Amino acid sequence: MTFPWKKLRSHASVAAAVLGVAALLGSATRADRPYAPSRDYHLENVRVALHFDIDQRKVIGDVTHTLSTLHAGLTHLDFDCAELTVSSARVNGKDAPFDLREDKLHVQLAQPAKAGEKFEVELKYEGKPTSGLYFILPDKDDPGRAKEIWTQGEAEDTHHYIPIYDYPNDRTTSEMILTVPGDWLTVSNGKLLNVQDAPDGQKTWTWRQSLPVSTYLISFVAGEYKEKKDTWHNIPISYNVPRGMEDTIDTTFSHTKEMLDFFSDRFGVQYPWEQYAQTAVYDFVASGMENVSATTLAARDMVHADLASEKPEAADSLISHEMTHQWFGDLVTCKDWTNTWLNEGFATFGATLWEEHYYGADASSYRYWREQNSWMQSRELYPIPIVTRDINDSVEYVGNVYDKAGWVIHMLREQLGDEAFFRALKHYLEANRLQNVVSADLAKAIEESSGTNVDQFFDQWIYGAGAPRFIVRSTYDDAGRKVSLSIKQTQKVEAHVGLFRVPVEVSITTSKGEKNFPIEVSKADETFTFAVDGPPLMVLFDKGDKILKSVDFQKSPEEWIRQLRTASDVPDRADAAFALGLLRDNEAAANALGEAAQHDKFWGVREEALRALGRINSQPARKQVLSALSNDQPWVRAVAVEQLGRFHSDDEIDKRLQNIYKDDKAYSVRGAALQSLALDKAPNSEPILERALMTPSPDDVLQSAALRAMGSLADNSVVSALMEWSSPGKPSALRSVAIGSLGHVDLKNHDITARLISYLNESSFDIRFAAIFALGRRGDPTAVEPLEAMLKTGQVGIGVPHALEDLIAQLKGQGGPQKGLSGADQKNGDAVSSNNQAVLDRLDHLEQQLTDMNDRLRRIEASLPGSKSD
Ligand SMILES: [Zn+2]
């Protein structure tokens, strides 16, 4: 799913995304249990008491399950249980024999159970889990950091800290009793019942979740936290951050209550839980997790107060995504991971719904336009249906259940109309409240509430794969005053991809005004004719971009220019900007783009016009970009500055970039200037980057930009700085960037390779992944052995093993970093033989996919000056 110009080079965010994928879906989940398991019992309540040996990273637990059997004749009760040592089991108060085999704890019953028989099973255990439960403690990189313990249950990791039934297809109430140091705060699900003194200056916190939920949604966070409290309709609201991050609370969470109102109203069902807590944790394995009534967020996604004005929508995308899950995911939960889109597609849709409400329809339609282009370009995602039980590569699966599913729900809304669509959502939520669902439950709710049969829609968009790829040609018959549109569906019809039947609005503007013609397209090749009152000035196919698709529609430069200037919808103007960016020797196109870059009423079109000018890369384009550098919004300005890095280096541009770096008010724009200076290979850029490394900035934005720019400069003069900043002891986020940049410099230097190899053993995933990408970039075969060792650990995340195997095979075949290099390659500082280019492309592609997915939640492009246009 790539937008070529959205490529980000943040290795840290890639690592976070890899982990996010792993955590959200779990590598075993898809492969081993595509179907929900049959159940022996229904879990009614889970009461779990935990305390910790913090220095030993050990959890000590006592869990009591209340359950009732679902069929007769059971001789034992099974619980999922991994990385835990169970010391005792009691059934209805009596000791019971038990054994642990292959992550299942079998507890013997005294005699075969009857159907519907109730049991209380108490288990005592302890363990040092490596997933499910995480201890974040001060270390040499960050000796002063706040201590934290937090959990991540999805997909199936709760059983790494509680022996439990660990699949979504059952729901239980729960009690979480946490004994922690007296000055710590805890956050868990539902309602805080009490906090009591415990021995050794500790305190015991008791939480109760009184409505039943799937066990992956059980969670807690405990640690040295600062809390801000509020209420919403008498429900406690809290915002919790690690001590030291208090400044981020207001800039990150300020829209929470308004969002709760908005979603309660829009979904037609009041927010259903007893509190809403949002808690930021360090080193989180995703950007956010919708634990029931207690969302966990990544501390790195909190918005620094000094950077808030540089981000178009703060952290709203993430906050609204997780909040939507409180209805779609938590109140109504997918029955198995095959139906994850019912969680993630709706959360993605909900975030854009909030964006439309708060930031306007231009912002949301621009987001859909970008996601469409990115998704349509992904050859891996295209042939796979949203619902499939036959998936080997979960990375691709994730791309469909988030982005494509969000788009599909958006289309459903367009086709049903708001009144019927939102009534259907309300009915779906009410009919399936506190239950687990499959896709058919949604189709049924829509039909029941609106009478509309959506079977065909579901067949092509949910159970079928792909999307239409149109070729459209328009002709005008002056004598008959008719416009004819020839429309072809050119996607290859095979496997899960068919011909699409879609409603499309055709808009034709003449000198007398605009007329809209609704049509239904369903054939491989068809022609529609429209009566008009004069020669067409502008013809739009799918006005406003309501259908997920790609379109090849040939138009004259004049038509595109008119469309850029006058089309009412953002996607149509953005399409025109893109098309004009392909016209290299057309000064009128450059001028029109320049005008749009400065004056289009929506910032996204201004950005697209700037990117188009960057692609044109001519003298007139250069002039237009220079004129657009004073754009009000910092994120638009950053895009303009990025384009300057694409033009041939000259003194004027270098001077402008240096001044922007010195004077711009926005850190992200200053960072973009560093990156462009480096890409220009501007003289003197190395000392400027060195100085930037010493310049303090919020969230280390400038330092990070300087380190990234050093990689783009790819000059041996920056090696010592990159080596220093890659070392343990420097902030982890900056280390990751420095490591990434080491992939681009002094490629014959085996000391760099050796250093990168040493980072493969570090505990931090961010560092390890940055090192993998950098080693791949360098093409050095001494990396083979450590990469193979890393692959064997199995701890590399979904999608990564394939890329790692390819990389290893290629490095083996290559024989040495110098081999296979042309003079030109070496001059470019790029150790890429054509031989391993395919591997690098694959690594880049993986990086791209993961980054884009992460970006979906994080809106980081505005804050990452290193994002590189193409
Ligand atoms: Zn989600």
C-alpha cells in the first residue's frame, strides 16, 4: 500500500509497526486457529489477583475462574497457559490434579461433569512472561524513566500472564486486584472499587468489569504515573501519562469528551462502560489498544505542547480510532480473527467520521483519496479478500482489515445514505450488544433495519477481492449534443477478483453549468451516452470519489487545469494536480499548480500541487515552489521545503534552505530543510547537520532530522557522528534513526557492519529492526550468520521472516559488499547490485507497508521532516 511520495524513513516507526502487527494478530493466530475453537465451558467471571517481583520482572498470580460447562461428560477443564508455572489447582475448594502440555493447562475433575454444571477453579502461578505482560524499567539508555508494568492481550497473549480461556468467542466479567508500590497508580477495566494498604508500604487496587467482554480486552497498567481526572455524564474520565509527560495531556486528549458525545450520538448507542481511561505507556507494542473502558496508548504518540501547532489534527486520529473500538470491537466483538474487519474497519471508519465532523469533509475526503491511491498500488493486498481463512502473510491481511475495510464501510454509507446507514449501525450494535459477531451479522442488521439487501455488496467487497481498475474515454458529438463515455473494467478477472457492479455519478459541466448523471457500471466494457447543452468543459467520472477504484481518464492539459481550478470536491482537484504533475514541459501546468499550491482553499490540494511540482522538476516548477514557501500551515510549508531537495542543487536554493532551517518557526519545517540540504549535497551541509545535532528541540525533532539527513548525505564525513549516536546510552529513538542512516554511508567499512551486527542482540525491537534494515541496505555478507540466528529465535514479527530469508539468500550469493557494484553505484554511495536490488525492494516494500499502516494511526508525516518525496 504505497503512495510513492508518502515514503517515510523512520526506522523506529517501522519497528513499532512490526510489533503492532505482531501484537494485534499474533503470528500463531492466523496460521493455527483461523476458526474459533469449540468451547467446553462458558467463562462467567475471572477474578485475578497479581503482585510482582519488579526487579526480577516476575508476576505472581492467583486466579479464580467461575464457569459453567456447555456439554456433558467433561473429565477435565482446559485453560490456555504459556510461560507460567502453576503451583496449585483447586476445583470447588478441593485440590485437583493438573498438568501443563503445549500451552494448555488441564485440570482434572473428580468425576465427569454434567452439561450446565458450575465450577470454581482457583489457580496459583508465577512467571516471567516475554509477551502479554511487560515491565518497563529504568536502564542505561534512560536511567530516570518512570517504572511501568502493562499488558497487551490482543491477539492471544492474555494467557501469558493469566491461565485463561484465550480466544474472542466467549465473554466474561472480571476483577483485577493489583498490589503495587504505594506511590504507583493503576488503571484497569471497569470501575475502581477501592484502594487499600498492603504490607511493605504497598497498596492493593481492586477493579471490577461488570459487563462481559472477550478476554483479550482485559488489561491493566501500573506504574509511576500522573493522572488528570474529569467526568463525562457522571462517568469518570482519566488521562494518565508516565511522570514527566504531564505537558502532553491537554494537547493530546483535549477532544475526548466531545468525541464521546459525538460517537454516542452518531452510533445511536450511549458509551457503554463505567469509565473511560486513556493511558500512555513507554515502548508500547502498537500505537493504541482498545482495552475495554481503558485504552492503552504509546507514549511516543503523545503530542508535545510545543509541536501541537505543527500537526494538523494532533493525535485525534489515534484517539478516535481507539474510542470507536469501545463500541465496535468491545461492545460488539469479532468471533474470530477472520472477522477482524468488524473491529478494525469500523475503528478506521470512525476515526475518519470524527475527522469529517471536526475538521471538515475536505479533510476526510482527502484522507480517503490518499488511502485509495495507496491501497490500489499494493499488489499484495489486491488479490486477498477482507474475509479469508487462507492467509499466510498477515501483514497483507492487516492492510485489508484496516484501510480497505474502512473504505468499504465508507462506500456502504454512501450507498445506503446517512439515515439508513446510521440506523443500521444502531440496530447492529443493539442486536449484538455484548456478543460476538461474524460478517453475516452486520449484513443481517442492515437488511432488518433498512430493507436493503447487501448480499451482492458483501460478495464483491468483503468476500471478494480487489477493486475496479477503470479506463474511461470521453467523446463529444457536436451535432447530436451528446457526450459518450466508454468505460472499461481492466482488472484481471481471476480467483477472488471479479467484475464490479457499482453506482457511479458522472458530472458534465458545460458553459451553462453542471449536470450530474447517476449510472451503474457492471460490465467489462460499456458505453454510456449523455445529452448535454453544449461542448463539455469538464467531465468527472465518479464525482467526489465515492468508489474505491483506480481510473485512467485521458484529458487535455486545459481540462485538467480547469478541473484543478474549479472542481468542487477535493479528490477531483487532487486528481488534477496529480495528472498535471506528469506534464513535464508544460508551463501552463506548472503555473496552475503554483497557483493551487498557494491559493487552493484546502491545504491537502496545496500539498498535492507542491508534490506535482516536485515531480515536474523543471525551472518553471522550481519558481513556483519557491513562491509557495510562505504557506501558513507548517505541514504544507514542510512539503514545499521537501520539494526543494529534488531540484538540482544551486546556491539560491541552498541559501533559502539554510535560512529556513535558521528562521522557520516550525521545527518540522526546519527538519525538512536539513533533509533537503542533504539531498542537494549542498556544500557546508555537514557542519550544519553536526550543529543541528547539538540543538535541543521538543521530542528531539531537529536531532532526529539531522541524523536522518546524514543518511541522505551519504558522505563518509558523517560516519563518526552516526556511530556515536547509534550507541547505547543515547536516546533510543535517535539511536534507531542513526542506525538507519548507517545503512547508507561508507559501505566498504566493515567496522560499521560489525557494529550493526552487535545491535541485533539488543532487547529493543526498535534497535534490532533498524539494524536489520541497515544491514540489508549495506549488502554486507558478514551479516548472514547473525541474521540467521535472529531468524531462528522466531521473535521477529509477522511478515519479517520472508524478507529476512530473501535478504540472507541474497547476501550469501553476493560474496562481498564490493562485488557487483558498478562505478555509478559506488559514486552514489549505494551498495546495491542489481542482483540484490530485488531484496532491497522487498525490504523497502515491507518497511513501506508497515510504515503506512502505522501512519494510518499516527499522522506522523507532519512531524517527520525526513519523509521523502519521490
Ligand atoms: Zn484498532
